Amino acid sequence: MNLTILISLILIGLLAGMFSGFMGVGGGVVMIPLMILLLGFNQHQAQGMSLAVLAVPVTFIAAYNYHQAGHLINWKYALIIALCFVVGGWLGSKLAIKLDQTLLKKIFAFVLLIAAVKLFFGK
């Protein structure tokens, strides 16, 4: 690992963490594009790496900050969603690895574009 890669990894981690704590996004919206641009990963590699990073319970501290600030987190709801997220992640990854990288990248870009348009023009 050279210095450029190390700096890229640090930058990706910090940006993804900050966006996660600030807006609740990080994996798909921040890490995947940056891993493709800065590290030269293909879509499958970037998605797999994002999932590997998210496997560590790093967002608990950020969620706890919200809870401590009075924005109460319903931990029971969060647990149910998290358990279903694991199942959904397994199913989604099985589908993703069967798709051609070019198609997967286009689907990913389309989802980001739709989300951006909806957020920009929504109320």
C-alpha cells in the first residue's frame, strides 16, 4: 500500500463517516463512487468493499449522538429493520454478483439520479 492509496482510504472513510453522521448516507452514495474514482475499483469491488466496511457497527456511535441530543431512536424498530437489512443485503448481493458490471453500474447511477432529482425538486 503506497501513500496515495492510504490517503485515498483515509479520505473515503472520513467523508463517508461525516456524510453518514450528517445526512444518514455514506456507503452507496459516498464510498462506492469514491472507490471507483480514487482507487480504480470496478462496481462489484466497490459495492463489496462498502458492504465490508458497513459490517462493522461504526454507525452506532453516530445514532447514539442523535439519541443523546433528544432525537429519540426507537431501538426496537431499528433492530427489526437491521435484521431485515441483513436478509435484504444477502438477497441483493446474490442478485448483484450475477449481473454484468456495466449494467450494475448503470442501475446504480440511475438510482442515484432518481434520488437526487426527487430530493432537489421535492417539498
